[in-house]
Amino acid sequence: MTDSISRRIERRLPRFLLDSPVSALGYAYGTAVGMLWGYVWSTGRVERRGRLWVFRGMPRWSFPRGGVCMGACYLTGTLPVDAGIVRHESIHASQWRRFGFLMPILYTLEGRDALRNRFEIDAGLADGRYVPRRHR
């Protein structure tokens, strides 16, 4: 399997941009934007699940797919927020912490196909409801 474009870019980035005070600033900014967007548009319950803020009842036009993670905020509509989704979105929040301001750029370079997007794969396709769960 070949490296994704974003992995190749990541290897060339200066270390001070990843898991650093610079990326923490980007994570804080993403969280602030997510909170603002969530508090403006959420019509459902807002709750803290671990380190993740969950905003429900968002209008369908205000987020892509089933929801979106911005910093430490998960913005979604009416889909149930179960333990799997919380795990999946918490990993996205950790990705935001690692990449900061670069996260939206690198994620976009990975493309919209979740089955090929390394951020979605790393967060767990089954937990993110992109593939059916295996029953044991």
C-alpha cells in the first residue's frame, strides 16, 4: 500500500508543528470555532463525554456526513451518540491536537471517501459507522 499524500506531507513538516504548542493553539482554535458553531446552531442537548463536547440537534446543512469534529467538539444532528461514535470522534479530537491548524488541510487532502481517508481509518471505520460492525 502506498503512503497517502497527507502522510508524505506530514513527514516533511518541521517537528514544531506537530504535538507542540503550535498545534495546541490550532486545537484550541478548532475547539473555539466548534463551540461557537455548536452553541449557535445546536437545538439539542450539549454534553461532555470524556474530553469531547457533543452538540446535538445541529441543522443538516451545518455539518458534513453524520457529524463533524472540530477540535474537542463533535457536532451532529439526530443520530444516536453511542460509545463507538464517542471513541471515533475522540480519536479525531486527538488528531486535531496533533496537527492543529493543519488538520482541516490534511483531512481534505485525504479525500471524502472514508474507506481511503487515513484519518477515518485510524479513528475506526466501524465505530464511525462507515462499515458494519462484526458480531462475535
